[in-house]
Amino acid sequence: MNARHSTDVDALAEVLGDRFGQRLRLDEPLAAHTTLRVGGPADLWLTAATLDELIEAMCIAWQHQVATFVLGSGANLLVSDLGVRGLVVQNRCQGVTLPEGEPTDEASDPPRTVVESGVILPSLAHRLARQGLSGLEWAVGVPGTVGGAVVNNAGAHGSYTADCLVRAELYSQRHSRREWRSVNWFEYGYRSSRLKQSGTRQAGERAEQFVVLQAELALSRKSPAEIENRMAAYTQRRRATQPPGASIGSMFKNPPGDYAGRLIEAADLKGVQIGGAQISPVHANFFVNQAQASASDFVALIELARQTVKARFDVDLELEIERIGDWGNEQPVAHT
Ligand SMILES: Cc1cc2nc3c(=O)[nH]c(=O)nc-3n(C[C@H](O)[C@H](O)[C@H](O)COP(=O)(O)OP(=O)(O)OC[C@H]3O[C@@H](n4cnc5c(N)ncnc54)[C@H](O)[C@@H]3O)c2cc1C
């Protein structure tokens, strides 16, 4: 029992503890599981290694009416300092089914690849390259899981998840069964989908509770060397333009016809620091954790950037990242 936990959470902890033993952790610090290295504790934390475990953990939590959150690599999340109430399930389901046939066997087209949602994108891109499967080269520098990419429509270098996704398998609380949904169902736009929620939310506060299980990708066959060369060029471009260190990629979406980074730089905010959080001197749309920053430091920096850009250029910047967790008395940001 933990005095901070609700009785529902305590009851769930008991059931999950019986089922998963010591793999269930209480009050797990989320800073260790986000690329920004920020975030307070999750009441309950579990790593799912198989799709069955993932579904089972979610269903048990839903039955207990405890909020759930599926975490991929935490590469798009600003988690509050107070942490996340309820259950956070880290997705490490990493099965990959590659098409049959030789790597450059044109006859076996169209090669369809099915990947589980916990597969790490850059590793997948390299693995596909070795097989002579092209279409995911853009993902080589995008940290995160397949599940995160399906939710966010992750993309880079002019390509998007939606371009190579045929369909994805979901498990939703409402339907209580596994269902494949074709790419059109996801209503993809620029870093948006019908699954992605914008703005600040507590775990579990989605219009629909769901988990992404698998994705089927349509790829084309090319020579491994050609694919590797393209990925090497993308990697080089990224290294030249983006800062190293702890970040969550682009903080804001690019407004129509412009770039968030250009606007923040033109507002003279490059290099500005609040607490341990800094607007990168290398790329103004990257906010980096310089020294033990808190989530509140990042919130203050986000607000500074938004208000300054609005005042100088009359442009409303929209968050690309998600703020999640318990923000206490702090008013949620109204704009996203
Ligand atoms: C250095 C750096 C560079 C980046 N560059 C890019 C870039 O070029 N392009 C780009 O698009 N992004 C970029 N990002 C952001 C990030 O890589 C993507 O947003 C990525 O898709 C996040 O995946 P994730 O697995 O980490 O998701 P998380 O951050 O863990 O989660 C994101 C959302 O997806 C949900 N989710 C994740 N998995 C599942 C699942 N299986 N079922 C249901 N919901 C799920 C989570 O609940 C959450 O709502 C960058 C980030 C960093 C740190």
C-alpha cells in the first residue's frame, strides 16, 4: 500500500503483482524512460514483452477503472514532475515478420512486412535495409517505437508513417477484441491521427482507450547498398542540423508555410535557458535538458516561446509533443 495511491490503484497493484510478480514496479521514475530525462513517478509500471501480455495488462487495468498509458520510447513526451497516476505499460513487443524470398527477389513483390508495435524504428530501418527492403529509410534517425509512429504519423525527409502503412492492428476497450484498421481509418495528417491527442492530459484521458499491436508495412525492393547510402545521408544531415543530448525532437509543429525553428530563432530565443531547460543554440525548435531540468522548466520555456512568437509575428505555435501526467494545480495550456 502506498498512501499516495488511490484504492483502485492499490487493488490493481495486487492483481498485477499476482500475475506479473516483481515485474510490476511501484512509483517508477519516468525520467529514466523518456528521451528528455524528465518526469516524476508512474504509480504502477510494467514492461510487456508479448502482445498477449500487453492486452492482458491493459484489460485488467480497464476492469479496475484505472487510467492506463502505453509508453514506447518516451521520445515525444513531456511528463510532469508529479508523474503519472495509474498504470504505465512499457511496450517491448518486438516481433518482426519479413516477406519471404531473397532480398532482391522482384518476383515476390509486393513485399509486406508485419512488425509488432514495440519494435524500435531505427533498428527496424537498418534491419530492412539489410534485407533490401526500402520505404523506411526516413526512420533511421527517429527515436521511438512503431506504436509511437503509428499514433503520431512520425516522419522525416518528406516521408511519413502513413506512406508505408497498409494497416495496423489495435485492441480497444470499447470493442474488446483485436481489429485490423486500414491506413485510411487513421485519418493521418501532419504529425496527427485520429489516435493522437493534443495538449495536456492525465493518463487514460483519451476519447477512446486503445493499444496499437502491430503494423503491416508496404515496402519496395532495392539494393541494400542503395538503401544504406540513403540512410547514411539522412544521418549526416541530422547530425549537422540537430543538437545532441536529451530532447524530444521538434517541440512545435511547423505552422503552414513556415518553420517553428525559424520563428523562435527570429524571436531571439536561441540559447535561452530557464532552470535546466534550454532552447538549443543549434536548432531553435529543439529544447534540451542541459542540467537536471524539471518539467516545469520546459513548460515555462514553451510558454516563453509561444508568447514571444505570437507577440512578434502573430503566429500561434502548436505543440508537436504531448504533455502528460499530473500537473497539480497548474492550469493546462489552453491552446493545444
Ligand atoms: C532526437 C529526436 C529526434 C526526433 N525526430 C523526429 C522526426 O524527425 N520525426 C518525427 O516524427 N518525430 C521525431 N521525434 C519524436 C519521436 O521520435 C516520435 O514522435 C516518435 O514517433 C515517438 O515514438 P515513441 O515510441 O517514443 O512514443 P512515445 O513518446 O512513447 O508515445 C507517444 C504517444 O504514442 C502513444 N503510443 C506509443 N505506443 C503506443 C501503442 N503501442 N499503443 C497505443 N499508443 C501508443 C503514447 O501513449 C503517446 O500518446 C524525435 C525525437 C527525438 C528525441
